[in-house]
Amino acid sequence: MKKFDVVVMGAGAAGLFCAGVAGQLGLSVLVLDHSEKVAEKIRISGGGRCNFTNVDTAPANFLSDNPRFCRSALSRYSPRDFVALLQKYQVPFHEKHKGQLFCDRSAEDIINTLLAECELGKVTRWQPCSVKNIRFLASSAHGVSADSYEIDSDRGIIQSSAIVIATGGLSIPKIGATDFGYRVAKQFDIPMVETRPALVPLTFDADAWAPFAQLSGLSLPVHIATGSKKERVVFHEDLLFTHRGLSGPGVLQISSYWKPGTPLQLNLAPLVDVAATLSQAKASSRKRIANELASLVPSRLAETWVAQGAALGHNWERPIMEASDKALTALAERLSRWELLPTGTEGYKKAEVTAGGVDTKALSSQTMESRQPGLYFIGEVVDVTGWLGGYNFQWAWASGFACAHGLAAKLRPSANIEPA
């Protein structure tokens, strides 16, 4: 039997970071993962350059049934702290728009940094190694002097004082995502918030979408909104048309808030007054409506848009000077307030993250320990979901850091280590 202070299950962003910090705080740490590859989600993120944090990170950038939960961890490990770590290893990076930080070279720099931190902490890593069973040994039973766990693994029985679940969610199963963390939560009666794909493309009824499928690949900046007036959420981002529906940053962002049966509202020309522009053009232009519209939106979209007029009772396929004010007003209104109803999403196979997860009401916001003694949950497996743009990685670092310090304070109290 192998003995460790802590077993971290999951060799992704949160797991590796937590393990490295805990090891450097004096704990003996084992990282297990069923996959041969380490941190595959880091490797493929950001087009291979990993959007590893966002300098503007704030609690408002996260969704949760318990929105205040993330504040403690985020305040104790900031984007500035992770940047300092990368500077320690001389990892070059740059800022894109809206505070997003990316590696200059590749995501491998982030992975190598995490592995180097684990090495500094003398962390043991077993990959691939599957877990078959977990048993809790309470100190009042089994003749043990303190609460501990026994783990049946592919490489034998392991005993540890604590377990950290950092196995992520259900998104992108082709790189190894499973429901393991949720099953562990269920085993120990930890409540769950229903999971769903988030940061995911949206799909539409095939017949209704047919006129727009030809726009696949077209991108443009939009305002996109969903929800009732009281709960309305709006993003100002790029939109991408696909064969089956909509994607792009704006749609990925809104997808985390969208609820089935709820429409989206889109302004396809958010930076101009479409009605006023068309009215002015009518007074002086002999061009077709589509040609005038093409000065406001991409020409392919303009042509597709005016072709919809007949079905709505308007003739938009004519010179603009011949169009009625009513027809132009209707055209502007539809372009500025396009309402459409998604039928679903592209699912976990295309989702960047999983929303929902382990209920934070059963976790300590200071240490990430659950109400099951010695059992911790960090990263994506928890019901904390960030916006697109590096926020989910920052949650991985922050929750992992809080957990590591909580573990050290609990398991090495003589070292006078307090939760950070």
C-alpha cells in the first residue's frame, strides 16, 4: 500500500496547479489521471496558445447557483499572481482584446510550467491510472488514528488523508472527459447542480435555418441578448454563421445563459442607426436596397436579408428610392431586433466547458473542502462557470490555490500554514 497526504484526481489545469502548490507547502502529493496525456484541455485551448487568464477577472464574470462563492478564491489568487508565475519561468505572452492573455509560443509553455511546479513540490504522478473504488475510513472505526481514504487503483491500493477531485466536466469527451467527479460526489452524498453544455454553439430547426445556412463562415460584430427584462443578459461580440446555426464569441457567451424555449435577440448592425441610414439613402440613391445595406453589414448577409422580405409581406428587392417608408422601417427593425429561437446546442462534444456541477453550498469557499471530511472539489467539476476569455482557467488556478492552502493548514498545522 502506498501512502500520501493528498491524492489529486485529474491532471488538468486545476489538478496540476493544486498539486504543485500543495507539494511546495510540504505535503506528499500523488496525481492520478486515467489518460496518458497530461492537461490536454490546456493543449488545445486558444487555438493552441492557451488563453490562460483574463486581467479583468471579477466575480461578475462567473455563473453559479451561488454567485458569491467564487469571490474568496478569486480574491486570494489573481491573474497578476499567475502572470508572476509565468514570468518566473520566462514564458512570453501577450494581451489580446478585452484583457485576454495568450502564450506567444504555445500552450505547452503553460503545461511545462505546471509540471515544473509539481517537480519542485516533489509531486508523484501516475498516468495512465484509473480509480476503481474509494473508501472513507473514519478515525472512530477500522482502527485508524485519523480520517483517511483508501483508493483501489490500477497500480494498487493507495491510502491518503485527503482527496482532491479535479476531473473537470463533460465537455469535449474526445480528449477524455468523463462524469467521474460527479459520481464521487454522488457516492458521498454531495449535492449537484444539473449540468449542461456551456460556451457552446447554438442550433436551429433545419427548415427555418435553410435561408441562412448559405452564410456559413460569415462573421460580424453584433449585440446578442437573452432572458426576460429583469434577467436580460447582453454581450457585444462577434457572431459566426454555421451550417446548423450560430457560433462565434457572442453566441458562446450567451449560450451559458440561454435556456431552452427562450428566444435570442440580435442587433446585426449595432454601431449604426439602420433606419436613419436607409432613410437618408432613399432620398439620394438609385442603388438597390441590398447594395445600400451592404454598407452596413457584409454583402452576403445583405443579399440574404432582403430575400426574406417577400415572406414578411415586403418587397426589399428593388431600388431603395422606390421602397416605401414602411418597408424600410420593417427592414431596419428586423435587422436591429432579429428574434430567433434556438432548438438546442451542439452539445458537450463542442462545448468548451460544463455549467453546473458540484453544488457550492456543500463546499467551503475558503478551502474547497466538502462537507465530507477530507474530500475537496476544484475547477470545472464545481458549479462555477466563467465567461469565454480566460476566466475558466483563472478559476482553475484560484480554486486550486485555495484548496492547496486549505490542505496544508489542515494536514500540516504545526507548520503554521493558514489558508491564503
